[in-house]
Amino acid sequence: MAKKAEAVEKTEVAPQPKITKKEKIQQPLEPVWEIKDRLYNLADRLGKPIVYSLASKHSAKFPLLYFDEKLGYQRELRYATNQKSVFVDEQKGQSTLGRIVFRDGRLYVPKEQQNLQKLLSLYHPLRNKYFSEDKPREQAMNEVEYINYEIEALLAAKEMGVEGLEAILRVEFGERVDLLSSSELKRDGLVFAKRNPILFLQLANDENVELRNIGIKAVQQGIISLSQDQRTFSYGETGRKLMTVPFDEHPYSALAVFFKTDEGMDVYKHIIKKL
């Protein structure tokens, strides 16, 4: 008995992607809160008073609010010794208010007082302004970083030529630089690098510093002149206008930028020859 072949309509199907195990998306980790004893110090500008009380609850006179970015609104803070949270909207029942008192400029908070520690370390609006947490590890890291800057600045000052040091020191000392000998420039450059290494390195890497120095020297020697209102540079010999200083910009900074233009390059080469 013959079987009738059933007509099967064939349809083209686009190749389907292989289903793979969904990879976990790594979320940025929040800072881990470590349970430990903590020490807080008043800011140096407040000195070390025998007793200094810090606001511990919100009031019109001493606002104690924290803007919660996740929730999108300001949350009222209150230190209560019998509550786990420092947020008023999370506190339940009657609250026993606590005082925050620094003695001789310091406040020691044991690990058992987690609510007070979090208020001082994370939420209090005066943290890092009137007081800060003592973090010896971070302080040591910052000191090492600063020492490295100091070493780098001193090495840069040691290898730098007199003209480069003159340009940097002119920012600090102004026209007094013109009275210094080469040895004095070297000495003062090293002292400046040691006292303020970050600023020294910033100036050393700023290409406009030397251009500003050239501009100042050109004005002092009469090659170019700066008007009394500090708004116009002109040629010293002819009085012909060289450039106008943009509003609210330092004249010599503007001149340094001008030296980088096509027209300014020619002026700069002319000044270098005269100097």
C-alpha cells in the first residue's frame, strides 16, 4: 500500500544565536565600612580648646542635614545614644539625645558607638571643615607622595638653567629677580622647590612661564611697552600697537599666548634678538 508523501513546506529560519550563560555585571564597589575604634581631631584653625561641643541635632541655628543622592532629598540628622541610625526618619520610639564633645581638640569614639562614628565620618556637614577623622595610614601615604614631589622638584631645580629658574622665581618674587646673581637664583630656586614642590613642578611644566618672563623683560628694557591701564602692548620705539589684552585677563599671560601665534612668533624672535 503506497504511502502518500505529505508535502512539507520548508521555510528559511535565520540562524539563532547560541544561548550562553549570562555574565554577571560587576557593580562598582562601595567603600567598606570597617568596625574599629576611631579618633577625631578639631581643625588646626580652631586650636585645642579644653571643651568644644559640636551640633548633634538639627535646628534652625545649626542645620544638621545630609543630602541622600539615592533618595534624592535632604535627610535630618540626630545623634541619639539609644538608636542605631543617625537619620531621624529611621529612628523609632523615644530618642535619648547624646552630646558630641571634643576635649583638648580630640574626640575618641570606641567601636561600640557605630552611630556616632558614622555621623562624624560620613554624614556630618562640618566634617573635614571643623574636624576630621585621624587616618594614620592615609596620612602616611600622603606624606610619602609629598616627599616624592619634593624630591622631583629639587632634582628639576638642580638641573634647570638660570633662565628657567628666573622665569619661575619671577612668579614668586616679581622684579626682585633682576637683582639676583646666578648663584642666588640657583639657591632660591632650590628653596622654592623644597617649600612648595607642587607649585614649582606646575610652573616648570608650564610653557607659558618662560614666555611671560620674556615679555616682562622686554617691557623692562623698553623693547615693548604696556599702557597704564594694562590693556595695550605697543612697540617701544615706534609706539605702534602690538596687541590688545582681552578683558579680565592678565596682560603677560595674554602676551604669552600671543607669542604662540604666527604674528606673535615674529615679534618673539625680534624680542629675543634685542634681549
